[in-house]
Amino acid sequence: MFEGIRQDIQAVKERDPAARNTAEVLLLYSGIHAIMLHRPAHWLYQHEMFFSARLISQFSRFLTGVEIHPGAKLGHGILIDHGSGVVIGETAEVGDNCTIYQGATLGGTGKEKGKRHPTIGSNVMIGSGAKILGPVKVVDNCKIASNAVLLRDLEEDSTAVGVPARVVRVAGEKIDPSKLDHTHTPDPVAIELQKALARIEQLEARLSEALPGPDQVQAFHIAVGDHRQLPGPGQGLGAQLPRPVQGAPLNLNFIGAGGVDR
């Protein structure tokens, strides 16, 4: 038990630049207090002393602002930074050396019994306000960005961002879990928009090449209700055009060489 507390305190000192010494972390960090109170609560829960376990859990919630169900399984070296608003459900599992920021939720979906909360691997970073819902599996060395809503499993060394969360790989490189900057993760929506704009530019270039020039146009016809015909080939596009009937639909038809619509 004391070895686990030592590992949790060491994790805070390594990953929180505001932590100055062991005494400060032990006495003043609500995340450490929540984990320390969860250990006996979980032991009571395992021995089917559910009321006592929940009593400690609710006292911890009142004291720290962190709600960890006594049935949840937590590893060692976990940093719950700031802690306020963190919720970890009954069947959730969190591996070693994970970092959980304020407002994160490891929640369930529906009212079914059994496993209904996430399983988190080791060296996982969960950003502030992130929601991981249902019995999903997040494998080692993953990052879930702030305010992401994760509803499906994550492979190892992947990053999830957005609502619903999408997997984003940065240049195919593995993610270093020690890099806790979770505000500069790629935006998948912006990436898709850039791809769409690039595709539009390609199509516009191809369309410019495919359209007939002035010398190739055989006929330029505008239907204006009574389907009057424009000047024929050789007369140019600057010839006098019939005045369209007010309120009539306007149709433009480009006819290329050989009468084939272009």
C-alpha cells in the first residue's frame, strides 16, 4: 500500500511542473487524496462491504471533487491533475502511469449490468473534459484530446480528437507519452476540409482544360420560354441576344464539336 502511494507521489512530481516537494504533494494535492482514499474503498468493495466502500467513496468525492467508484480498478503512478469533476465508473480499469486531467469522464452507456465502462492501458493521457463512454479499450501509449468523446476502441500509440473522437496519427510516428501538450493535436475536420479544397482546385483545373474555346463552339443556345435560337457558328458570342422573357427559366447548353455535350 505504501509503495503504491510512493509511486503515485513520484508520478505527480515527474509530470506536474507545479509540484515542488513530497510534503506538498502528499498534503495538498486532491488527486493524490482521491487515489489514497480509493485504495481502502476498493478493498472493502472486493470483500462485499459495499456500504462502507461507498461511504468512503462519497466522503472522497465531497473532499476532493473526484468521484471514483469503489469498484473501479486503478494502477499505480496515476496523476489526476487538478481533479475537479473527474468521474471514474464502477467497472472502469486504469493502467499504470496514466494522466487524467480535470473534468474527464470514464463513464458507461445504457443500464445494462456487467462490464460497461472503459478499460484504459498504461501510459495513457486523458485530456480535460474528455469523455470515454462504454466498454471500450484504450491500449497503451494513447492520447485522448481535451473535450473529445471516445466511443470506440483505440489502437496502441494513437491519438483521438474531436466529437465523436477520430484517430489521428502524426506522420506515422509513435506518440511519446511524456509529451503532455494536449492543446496542439491535429484537427481531423480541418484536415478533411483541406483535402476537399485541394480536390476542388484539381477539378477546376481539369474543367478549364475540357471546356471548348470560342473557335470550337458550334452553337450557343439559351432557352427562354419560347426556345428562340441564338446566332449560329461563326457569328461569335458577342452577337445580339434575344431579350429573355421575364420570369422564364434560364438554361445554358454548351455544345461541342460533333454535337456532343461537353
